[in-house]
Amino acid sequence: MTMLDRMRRHKNWLKWSLILVCLAFVVFYIPDFLRGTGADAASGDTSRADRGAGDHGRRSSGGSIRRSCRRIVPPTAAR
């Protein structure tokens, strides 16, 4: 039996499991967007959006990460 045959046999089961996964995303991620934590980067609030990753207790801002990347790979000129 191939994988496609197995999927055809269990089409109803696959449909409900996909619905369950979609509902889980809705339940767990929509509240974050309603609280505003997901929209901070798009709103221009750089105080929260510019916070970068930390490395062994040191915090790195988005600007310092961009500068480090540009030193390694300089931006190309517009054509």
C-alpha cells in the first residue's frame, strides 16, 4: 500500500486532524495579536521591535546586528 492509498483511505481522519491543528493555531496565536505583541514591529515602535537576541547574558539590538552583518557582507549597489 502506498502513502497515497493510505491517505485516501483515511481522508476523513486527516480532514479532522487538519481542522484540529488549525483551531489550535487560532486559539493560541490570535490572543497574542489582540494583545498587541505581534503588531509592535509593524507599528514602528522600535523600543520593543529593535530588541535583538542575547548571547550569554549580553543583549544585542537590531541595529548592532545589522551593522555586524553589513561589515561581513556589504550591501550591493542599486542597479
